[in-house]
Amino acid sequence: MCWSAQADLIAGGLVSGVGVLCLVRAHRAGHPERLPLAALPLVLGLHQLIEAAVWFGADGGLSPGPAGWARTAWAVIALPLLPLLVPVGVWCAAGPAEDDPAITGRPALDERSTVTEPSAVTGRPVGAGRPVVAGPPVVAGGSTAAGLSAVGDRPAAGPRHAAAGRRRRAVLAGFALLGVLVAVPLATAVATHPVTAQEHGRTLSYAIGIPHPGLLLTGYLLATVGSLLVSGDRLLRRLGVLIGVGAAVCAVLWQMAFVSTWCALAAVVSVVLLHWAGRRSD
């Protein structure tokens, strides 16, 4: 990972390969809304490959020009890009509230509808103009599966479900906005200050000249980890827990190289998205 150029090359190649598979699985599963977040392992894998070049530059194996480009590219991904990509990707993956009439234009599954049914005896319509409530689907043995929709074992979406979906998307939009507010000053710092990297033990310590680092770091972690934790998806919440715990561990063990080590850990745990990206239903 971030502890040597060789480790970065191996980890970056493996995680990048997983990232390509994530994108392929999301596409084949028919979930284009998952593509932004499914791209996260690929982005983090490339990030590790870029850091391998930073290592070569720190060791004198790379000329100053390419080494400077590598440091800047590393900083662009680590600082302004990630706090944007993660919350926006989670927001996109949430999608419109399923079966929400206000969004999809279809009536909720538990709403009454007016139908005209033909009589099995006379063939003439009966109950014309009267509301008929659709019953639960019949399963094997003549029993019914109350509360289940016709598409499988997922609960029928109604107004309450749709309202919860709208509230979650509103919260996720807030995290995405926070990501924008964090990314703008970070991007400005990367564009206006040189990026330096020094070996610190077996890690790399980066210096950029970020204003209000404590405040921006708090917003950074809230935008990335927070959006995953409130996503409503079990696997994404698990990823959020892993990344959050990893941030705490890196802050304790590698304070001088927190960003570098945390990004490396995030790259490894992002392979959790491989299963998530290919699921055909939530």
C-alpha cells in the first residue's frame, strides 16, 4: 500500500482491476445510477499507482518534473475529488424513491384503483366504476404473501416508504453539498501551493498548505463516511464503518502521514463495492 513503491504498485493494480469489474457488474445489472460510486475502487487503485511514482520521486528514481506532476495528481484525487465523488455517488445510487408517485408518475402499489372486471359466468363487466383493492399475491398452496410486491420478496412501496426515500435523498443531498464546500478550498490549495512529499518512516508525509486543516478534515470525513453510513444500504453502511474505523486507526498510528495511509486503507476496503455493484435489487 503506502509503505513502499512496490506495495503501492501491487495494491494499486489489484484494486484497479476490482474497480473495472465493479463498473462492468453495475452496467450488466442494469443499474447506471451506481456507476459513479462503483468507480471508487478504480479511482483509489489509480491513486495508489500514482503514489508509487511519488515514492520513486522521493527516492531519486524519478526526475523532478514527473515527480512534481505525480505529487499534484495524488493531491487532486486525495483532497478535492474524494469528498465530492463519495457523497455524490451515494446520492446517485439512492435513486428516486421506488414507486414514489411524485417522482415516477406511477400510483403507489397500495393505492385503490378503479377497474372493470368481466364476470366469469356471464362475461359481462361487473363492478364498473367501483374501487377494487388489489389483494396480496397468491403463493404456492393458495396462501397469500401479505405485504409483498409482485417483483419478489420486497415490501410493496407505499406513501410512507416513498416519504422515507425522499427524506433520505434530501439528507444525502446535504452531504453532497458539504462535499462541494470542502472540495472548493482544497482544490484552491492544490492549485495555488506546491505539493511536497517526504518519507516519514515507511510512509509518505504530504504538505500542501491547506487553510483551516482541522475544520476541512472534519467536513471531509463527514461528507465521505457520513454519506455511506446514512445511505440506507447494508453494504454501503458496512463500507462506511470500515473506512471510519480505518480513519481513527490511521490518525493514531500514522498522524504525520494520515491522508496517505487512510487513502491506502480506503482503497483496500473499497473492494466491498464489488458485490454491491452487481446486485440486481437492493
